[in-house]
Amino acid sequence: MSIIVGVKIFADTTAFTAALNERAEEFETISARAQGAGAIHHRFGIGDGFVFVNDEWESKAAFDKFFSDPELQAFIGSVGGEADKTPEIIVGDSVDSPDQF
């Protein structure tokens, strides 16, 4: 059974949005690493002062190992993430439902 992960990263969203275009290759490289580490689905959302990550992973252990990587944390900081604010992380088991799409 997979897990669904929601991560709220406090960030300079202007810097983050610019980085999506200016550093696209780095995002693609990290995406490939994540998929190799157990990521199934991935999306970003932008809010008022935060970036929201919506992921599905094979397991919580796989997500935890990937997300705690110092190189990933440095990258997050370099694209606008606020290092002095701890991200909010919510994890739940993925379940099938009659209304999913």
C-alpha cells in the first residue's frame, strides 16, 4: 500500500516560481532521483508564502529517506525555501474510493 504525503514548505514563492523555469533541469534531475527512490506521483502548488508538495510514495520510509537528504534540503533553500521554518508534513495511507479520479 502506498502513502500520500502533503508537505507545506514556507517559501519565497516568487523565487520558487522563477526557479521552476530557470532551473528546470535541476528539478527534472531531482524528479528522476525521487522516482528511483520510490516516488509514484508528484505535484506542486503555490500558496500565500508557501509551496505545497502533493506526493504519493511507495512507503513512508522511502519518503523520509529522500526528503531528509542534505542535498535536497540545500536545493529547497536555494529555490526559496525558508530554512528557519520547519516544513509541515502530513502522511496517510492511500486508499481506493468510489469517487476518486
